[in-house]
Amino acid sequence: MKDILALMLVGLFLLTGVGVGFAETLTTDVAVIGAGGSGLAAAVTAAEGGAKVILFEKQAYTGGTSLHFQGTFAAGSEMQRQRYIGYTTDEAFKNFMDYSHWRANPRLVRAFVNESPGTIEWLQKQGVEFLDATINMPDGIRVYHTVKGNGTAVVKALVDKAKEKGVDIRLATPVTKLIKEGGRIVGVIAEKDGKTIETRAKAVVIATGGYGNNKEWIKKYTGFDLDVNMIPIAQVGKQGDGIRMAWEAGGDEQGTGVLLGMRIGPFGPGVSFGNSLECASAQPNLWVNHRGERFCDEALHFNDAVLGVVAAAEQGGYSYTIFDETIKAEMATKGIDRGLANANPPGKRLTTFDADFRNAVEKGNVNIHVADSVEGLAGKIGVDPAVLKKTVEEYNGFCEKGRDEFFAKDRKYLKPLRGPRFYAIKSWAIFLGTLGGIKTNEAMEVVDKKGKPIPGLYAAGSDVGGLYGDTYPMEGTSGAASAFALTSGRMAGKSLLRYIGQR
């Protein structure tokens, strides 16, 4: 009898928070886990619908990865219509599905694509200013809606709106567990300054941004070694907390292992994002791997997603961009071919290259090199001089013929290396985030292994799988990651409002 009474008391303590060290016991309509783009969109949407919302964020600031995006996808937006861009949601849907070989979740893709133009209009109502509906790769479809102030401006607008609508934003307060009773999710357990906060909620949204800093999971699901042959960019504290909690609650797995990859460099002292060294490394000149051999059509760099896969396949996850004094001078006078972010469009002149190069060398950067011969450059980057010499000679022959007999690179990017000085910049396979883990339906409800929704549990953004096949697409879908974060957050907010009876 005493044992039964003790168990009853423990249950009462867990329910009420009395006597178990809870700092607070809260009640709300909606608890959102993660204050990045997807979590903010979900919180604001729910609050606009009349719900009481508490937004928990692990870090001491809002925004997460969404602070860094510069443009976002939409099909059929008013901005596109005003520019006579006749790209339809049907065409976008087909591009997503065909690129994934129909491995993506078609109902989720369709719901996202249909809602994407509404997200642009919704953001404009929040005070976000868009600059243009444009492209970020040659001859691409103009789906990339650039933002004045980039993602930082979007985050600020959503935070301001959330506060205006009464959303309780709790920073540096990570959620550690979902509360599940009778098959339903009814709240969360969070931590603040070593104490536990129990929050009872009618619905919970997981929006924690993936697992980009989790070395064990990166190895398990992608096969790469984090910070060794796959470098995370703009990822802070992303351990897959939300994905883990969804799985523990019975949620199914989907899309785990998909990365938003790129190739970029150099890293190290004296290099900042988008400076001339990084721009030079991104150009479609001669690229060689750890053996000093070409490994792809260098013009792949216009499609970051494809290039990310190619770069990651090279041993060590690194490669070198090789060019000579003539090409360097051309980049300073005629400008670059491949743009790098909005601040460095095609045609940008790299007039500061020499100064940036000297500064980096003086600061001890070991990822940039210059030599008076190809053989000398080979010695500096650690490859067989005979191999690199053969590679350069063969490449120069293709340039003279105007035909790349190996990789069929567009002849306008075939520029020979004659000297008198030769440069090498080291670049790595990097990723901007993981893109999957939790399986949802098109209403952003987390589903179990039988495809049945778990009542009260929703997910959004990079924690969710099903939008992609095995890689991120860019053909007619540029900016999909940021768009899915924002749009899926809105979709989750709308869906949960119906669930809790607000609409």
C-alpha cells in the first residue's frame, strides 16, 4: 500500500511540479521549440490566430541559421507576376519531384509549393522588404526573392510581431523532453539556470534546426567526419534535440542524412566571408584534388547543391582552385564569372586580391599559395609535381582547342594557365545545415511509423524530412531551405489552430 501511495505522489509531483525542483509550471495553448525562422513563423501564425504562445530557444538569441539567408524561394508570387515571370506552382512541384526521382513526399511538396507565394505576401505584411525576384545561377528560373537586410531583417520583423502579439519568448531555455499522455503531446519540459520548467500546452511545434553540430549523427547518417572532411557553416548548438524528442515520442524518421552542401574556401587567418580570396576560389578555373588531378567540370560551381556532392566525394573533402597571373589580372579588370552572395555578383572586380593575399599570408594562413612554376606550386600543396604538371598541360591543351575532352566544360570558362606566377587556394566541402529527420504529413503533423499523426505534435523547418530526395535541389527551386523554414512554420501554425479549436 505504501508503494502504491508513493507512486501516486510521484505522479502528482510530475503533473503539478510541486516538490521536484520546477522553477515554474506554465500553461499555454502552444509551445514552440526553437526561435529560428520556422519557429518564429509558427509562433507568429499561431498568435495571429488568437492562441497563447510560449517560444523556447536554446541559444541566448533568436534567428538561428535564418539570420544568414539572403533570398528565398516562391512560385507564383505577386513579385514574379509583376515581372512577367510565368513560373507556376505546378512547374515547381514537378521540378522538386523529378529532381528527387519522386523520393520526396509529394503531398508535402505540393502543400509547400502552393503556400510559398503566400509566405512572401505574409512577410511583406510583417514589414519585410523584398528587393527582386531574381536568380542565383546562370539561366536559372527567377524564383529567388532577395531580401533587404537579408535574413536578419526577416528575423527582426518576426520577433517584433511576436512580441506585439504577446508571444512569451524564453531565451537560453532549452526544451529537453515532450510530455505525452494518453497518446497525445500535452506539453514540454525545459531547463533554465539549472532548474526545470514544466509547460502544459494543447499543441507543440518542433523547430530546432537539425543536427549540424552532432558529430555522432553526422557520421552515422552521412558518413562524414564533422570538422574533418565536412565543415559546418553557421551551425551553433544544433544537436538534433527536436528530432530526438520526436522519435522518443513515437515519430517516424524521414530524410535523415540530407545535407545542404557547397564547396568554399579558403578558411583561416585573414579571410572573411565573401572577400576576394573566397571569390577567386569559387571561380570555374582549374580545380585539382589531393592527387593534383581534375575531378569535375569546374562550372558545376554555379549549382552549389550538385557541387557540394562532388566536393564531398573527394578524399579529405578538400580540393584546390588553380589559376595564374593572367587570370588573376582578368578577375581584377573584367570581374568574376561566378557570383558569391549578393555582395559579389558576376562582374565584381577583385581589385583587393593582392592586398588580401598578403594580409592572409602575414597572418599565417596556410591555405593559400603562390609559386613561380607549376612544379613549385605542387610542392607547396603537397602533390606530385609530375602529376600537377601533366594536369596543367592537358588542361591548357583543352583551352587551346576550345573543347574540354574530359568533362565538357563550357568553352567560355576554359582559360589556360601560362604563368609567370601560379596560385592555389584550398577549398572544402561544407554544409549549411541538415535537411531532415522527422516525418510529417502535409499538415506538418508528426506521424508515427504507421503514418498516423501524433495528436498535438507538429514539426517545421530543417528538422523535417520529405521535401528532398538525397540532395538539395536548385533548378527552379533556389532558396528552398529558407522558404521551407518559413512556410512550414506557417503551415504548422495554421494546422495547430484547427486542432486546438481556434479556427
